[in-house]
Amino acid sequence: MGEKKKKGNGAARFFDVLFALALCGGIGYGGYYVATHGTAVEQKENYTGALPEETTEAPTEPQPSYNNIEVSNQEVYQGNLILVNYELPFQGGEENLVSLYQVMLEKDCHSFGTKDADVKVQREYAENLISLFDAFYAESFDNNIIVQSGYRSPERQQELYDADLESTGLEESQRVAKAGYSEHQTGLCVDLTLFEAEYDGTGIYSYINEHCEDYGIILRYPENKTEVTHITFEPWHYRYVGIPHAEYIKNNNICLEEYITLLYGYDFSGEHLQITDKNHKIYEVYYYPADTSADKTMLPVPADKEYTVSGNNKDGFIVTVDTGEEAEAEPLSEEIQETELVNQEESDTEADTIL
């Protein structure tokens, strides 16, 4: 029995050696080998080529898509951002003019008055002006503001211009624009007064200057911009340009002339102007020149975002895009936080005293 055991062990070792040799040969050949449970697994060839270099570049953000729309070059003279001044005459029409008084009736507005039912402005301006004066009335309970004038015909403007020259003895007025060169022909501006006094924008009425940009409205002829506008300071004259342009103009202490000039530097092919409004909404603004070789211009506009188009009353279009994005609110400074904390503590103390 001992001899049989030795033979049996020798045979087993013999087959073990053969199996090992076969296994090694299979691996070396690079074909197939038997893995656990008899499953056939393909052996991949070793890759000896150069590995791709690692990159640290940030992924490219998708670029916005644009469509071209056909726009009449006559629209250069229309829109909320047209610049009308001593150099640029108004060349538009009287479209979209409405009675401010009638819009007030529609809105059940009692926060201010109008000289009469014939005071007219652009519809969009009327609605935003009412919102501004409603907010002012809610804050002050004062409804003494009167809209003295809005749209004026060229004939009426010339009468006022001639009367001013006669009263001052000057050859040219810096207080009244010539007929054809007045913003009052656009329906995008108003002059204010009070029931028993002139409007100067001081006292409780400083609220108007401090908040008008929230409604797309600017003080058109600031005291420090006379050399640019060629019109003396008019604290009663307010112009509609729309959001977010009014906020940019106000926050950067510039006038409409300077803003329109600035936009030439933000043409479609280059960097666009980014504006964030008080509600943290982000807008994008760019300029596109009119095609002077044709009657119409192929204007690139966003394919998937809301936008508005305005002419500049000279040579091109201004496109304002609502990006649909919002900026993160900036944290309050320590000084503001401390002030709010003190105010809250004082309020709590007063409440305890009353109790």
C-alpha cells in the first residue's frame, strides 16, 4: 500500500506541474485563461503608449446663442433710450402717448395730481411714474405733487423758447430747448410742481431723487452736468429710461449723454455691460450699429432670453437682456449689523417701557 501511495503522489505532482506550465503559457500568449468558476475572461493587451497629459483648465462655459432679426433703421429714433438734446433733434412720432390722468383713473391713483387731462406721456412711463408716487405717498402721506407738463408739440415748445429769450434778452436759452430738440416731444419726461410752491426736490421730496431709479426714472438735468447737457439744473425734470439703465446712471453719477457714449464701448462683438439691479437681477447691455447701406438692419438678439431694443436717436440700437440670473446678495458690513442691532435693542427697550 505504501508503494501505491507514492505512485499516486507522483502522478498528482506531475499533473500539477503540467497545469502550471499550461497556465503560464496561456498568460504569456495573451489569449484566454480560465478564471474562477470556469468563466472565460478576455485578457487585455498592456498599453505602452504615452498617457494623456492632465489638464487643470476649467471647463468651457456654453456660449449664448443669438438669432438675427430684421429691424427698420427708422427704429433708431424710437425707444426709452433715445438721446434728444441740443445736438440731436427728435425724429420720432407720437406713438403710445396716453393721458396720464386717464391712467391714474385706471389705477385708482390718488398720490399726486396733473395740471389737466391733456398731460400726455408714454404708457410705460405713466405706469412707472404712478408706482413711484404711490410709494412716495405711502412713505410721506403727501399728495401735493402736480405733473405740470409732459408731451409738448413743436409749436408749443417754440412758444416757450421764444418767451424765454424775450424775458432773458439772451440769444440762446439754456433753460428751454429749441423746438425739435426738446425731450418733451418724446413723451418720456415730465416737469413737476407743487400745489402752492415750486418743486425743488428737497425736504420730504428728496425721496423722489433717492428712489426714482428703482422705477426706471432719472433726474435728467443734474446740477453738476450742465456743461454736458447744456441745460441748467432742473430739479423738477424727470426722464424715463427704464430699468436697469436708470440705476446705472444714478449709481455712477453720470447723465444720459455720458451713458449713451459709454455704451459705444460695449458693442455686440466685444464685452457686454453687466448691470445688477436692486433686486440682484443681472442684465446685459450691448450696442449694435445700424446698417447704413440698407433700410433695415439684421440685429443679433438672444435666442432664449428676454430682451428689449431701443434706438439711441443717432446711429444704432441698444439691446437690454434679462439674463434670468441673480447675483448673490452681499453680506452686511459689521457697521450696518451693529447699527441694526442697536436699533433693535432700542425698539425692544421702548416696547418694555410701554408694557
